[in-house]
Amino acid sequence: MNREMMRKERIDRGIKVRTERIYAISSYREILYLLGPRVLLIVGVMVLPLALEFAPYWKRVVNITCVYSLLALSFDFLANYVGLVCLGGAFFVGVGGYLSAIFNVYLGLPVFLSIPLATIGGAIFCTALLLPCLPLRGVYFAIVTLMYPLLLTRVIEALNIMGGTNGITGLASLPNEYVEQYSIIIMMLVFMFGMRRFVNQDIGLVLRGVKDNDQSVRASGINITYMKGLAVFIASFIGCFGGAYIAHLYMWAGLSLFALDFSIIPIASVVIGGGGTLVGPVIGSFILVPLSEVLRAFGTFRIVIYCAALTGFIVFKSEGLMVYMQRKYHQFERWVKV
Amino acid sequence: MFEARELMVFYENMLALNNVSIQCEKGKIIGVFGSNSAGKSTLMYTLSGIILDIKKKEEMRGGERISLYGRIFFNGKDVTTIKPHERAKMGVILCPERRRIFPESSVMENLKIGAYLSKRRETKENIEYVLNLFPRLKDHLKRQGGFLSGGEQQMLAIGRALMANPQVLLLDEPLLGLSPAYQDIVIEGTSKIRDAKGISIIITEQYARPVIPIIDYGYILENGSSMLSGTKEELMDNPDVKSAYFGV
């Protein structure tokens, strides 16, 4: 009976409560508490290319990982803040990559123009194509985003446009290795922290409202199709940037940019990292993508290990790493008498 | 027959139910009254076992942690840790708040879904019984549940709960959003159910006035604890109850 009447209690740490309001910060310890995790992440990611100086292969992996984490970020944003399940990572990457190739190779624009133009143009293109299925709730959006990459692949293949099955070759590479590495890392950090800001602005609140109850949002006089369109624009903006970058990284834009990997791995990263945290997906892809590279040594058997790890995560820690870590960081537990 | 002893429920650090004990004999109607946030719905979730399900889901999601204390007995058996669907098989059926009927199934289909546990012949009898109890449903058998009016939906929800041959029927706020006329129909139906089938009924409500005439015993919940209990006469005579629930 005695044992039964004890309860484990979760309480916010004192320092968390003190630092919640900005004016209350009064000591280095509190500043450290607030900035610590953020600085750790930023510095960690920034140092990564330097630490891998003598492993050029792994530097490549870091670049690709960053692209995947951008896609995971956009998936997490759409799924957990707007309520749209988007299977269109490949769609965004493909559109961004091909547009960038068109701008760079066919129109002869330099890299620092072709990537931004492809990002914006791709976002407009993707949003325009997805607009018809936005007023509806349900699976329509997911299915359509899954279908578009397949459709575009076949169109390119059948009409033999834009290089056909060979793809567009001869894209300019980024000026040098460091620009190549740090441009994507910095952009990833900018997007990540930017999105965290964004979802807490008024407009982010409206988007979350759309997720919870779209009828109430409509009743408040807000056009939800416009809101969803805006969210899709932002998400595809992020995705297209990743695609444009990848095209320039490989100096080639081909049909493999529409590969299903770009849709699936980000979703797995969100599951592992913890949905709705925006940082979690980034951390998740920094675990998953290198893991799948390491497992390459096992040949086809790597899929088995990979899937087992994923399933294990869902079964035993379905809340996701980031949610778990945040809780441990901000709260402590103790036994109390009921 | 159905008994809850010293129930305590925490949503994280918030105490939702504090030491609530409830007893329900066979064939009695028990009323649980309280304002919003008194813990009525939590009590119903705990009695029906749905809270175990919520708890599991929250754990998976990394959300609020729900802790449960106390015991629930049904026919002398401890059912505290038994899952909601098992409890339903034993005869504890919840008719949830805000009805939760299946909006895209027709009235008939809704009833049939509720009858999943019972045998074919019983199902036929039960459907007939429900339709006699709430004749209004007869006119809409083929209509989708989502297009019924609020009162009809409530009747359908109670009917669906009856289809599973309950021994204890838990009605969570059955009068929510109903006009006085519909309230009368539902209340009348409730007491008919008890009289005809000897089912024990636990009914929660904010408005005591329409419900109190049919109850045998009542509890008043306030901020998660049971402040007062008594027979219908005792409750009606209590000055606090009078002022709070009857506006006298």
C-alpha cells in the first residue's frame, strides 16, 4: 500500500522557470542554460566539415545529410503545423534541381543566381501544381504529392526533354569546397531557426489552427486555402533549395532527383527526431543518413538493420529523441507522496 | 456490484480526481453532478477504462503523464487494470460525451456496430427495443449519423451503447446541448431502460434539475473530489445543492 501511494512527479527546473522571461536573466549560468543547446548544435554542425578534413567522402555525406534535414524540416512543418501530410520531398528536390540546371546550363546564369532563382521559381511551380488539392482535408494532398514526381519523371522520359534519361550535365559547381560545405550548413541553420521563429508568429498560430480545426479558422474569417498555399510555398521553398543545391553538388540534374528516397528518409527522420519540434527532424536526419552510409558495407542486408532500427524506435521511443531530450533538459522527476 | 474505491487521477501534476469512491448496486441509477472541470468526464473515462488508452497514447507521444490510483470492482472482480474493450465485454459500456457516433454510417449501421459483441438474435431484439424506446430513430434508419439533429444523435448514441447488452451503462453528459423537450425524452428513456432491463446506470450531468427525479443515489463532484452524496431527497434538501444546482 505504501509503495502504491508514491507518485513520480515531473517539475520544471527552477532555472527554466527563471529564464522563461527574458528580463529575468541575470547570471551567466542562466544565459548558458538558454544558449547552451543552441550553441552546441550550431558549433557542432559548423565544426563537422573541419573534423572530417581527411575524410572527403564523409564531407559529401554531411552535405547530403543537410539536404535531407531540410526536407525533413519541410515535412515536419507541413505535417505537424499545418496538418498536410506531404510525401513530395522528391517532387521539391526534382523541381528545384531541374530548374537550377535549366537556369545554369541553358540560360548560362552563374551559380549564385541559378540557385536562388530555382528556389523561388520551384516554390511557385510546386505551389501552383498543388493548389487544386489544398481546400480538401484528408489523403488527397499526400497522394498528389506522391504522384507528381512519378508523373514528371515519365514526362521527361517520354518527351525526351531536358536531357531525357541522361539528364542535364555540365552544371557549374560551387566555387570551392568550403563554400560548398558551409553554404548548405548555414542555410540549414537559418531555415531551422527561422522556421522555429515563424511557427510562433501570429501566422504560425493560424496555421496550427488550420491543423486542429479548419472550420473554426474559416469561421474566424481567414481563407484557409490561402494559408495552406502559403505553407506549401514555404515548405517547397525549403525543398527546392535543397534540390537546386544537390544539382550543383553533383553537377548534374537527372531523373534520380525524383527518387523516392527524398520522400521517405525525411519522414523517417521526423519519426526518430520527434515531430513538431523542427530541430528533431534535423537531428534525426543527422543520425539516419550517416547510419545508412555506414551500413553500406553490409550490402543489401543494411536495409534489414535500417528497418529494424526504425521499428525499434517507433515501438520503444515513439515520442522521438528531441521531445525526450527537451523534457529531460527542462524538467526533473522526483517521488512524492500522493 | 460496480464500485470504485478511492480513485485518484493525475494529469501530470494536476489532480483531476481526488479520492472519489462511487458505488452502484444492480438496477440503480446513480447521478454524478458537478460543474465544468469537476472531473466528471475523467471519472467516466476511468470507470470505463478509456483512460488506460489515453494514458498509453500520451506515453507514446511523450505528452502528459497520467497516473491512476484506487481500485474499481465489477461483480466483485478487480477490473482496475483491465482494458476498455475487455470491460465492455464484461458489460461496462460507456456512452461517451458529445455522442461520438460514427458520422458516415447510417443509423442502422451505427446500431449494428454497437452490437458487435452480441449474438444475431439478440441484435435483432435489441434493435427493436431501441427503436421502440426512441421512435424518432425509426424515421431515419437509412440516414447518415452525421446528418441527424443533436437530440437524435444522442438517442442513437444511447441506443448504440444498449446494443452491447450492458450491465452497467455509463452515460456521460447525455443532455449536452439538448432542448428541454429532448431532455425529457432522453431522461424518460433512461429510466425505462433501467425498469425494463435492470441495467445499472451511472449518469453525469451539469444540470441536476432534469436528472435528479430519476436517480436513486447521487454524488456531487467539485474540483475532483466528491463533496457530498446522498439519496435524491437528501440532495434536494441540501441548501448548498439547492442554490448551486436548482437556483433556488
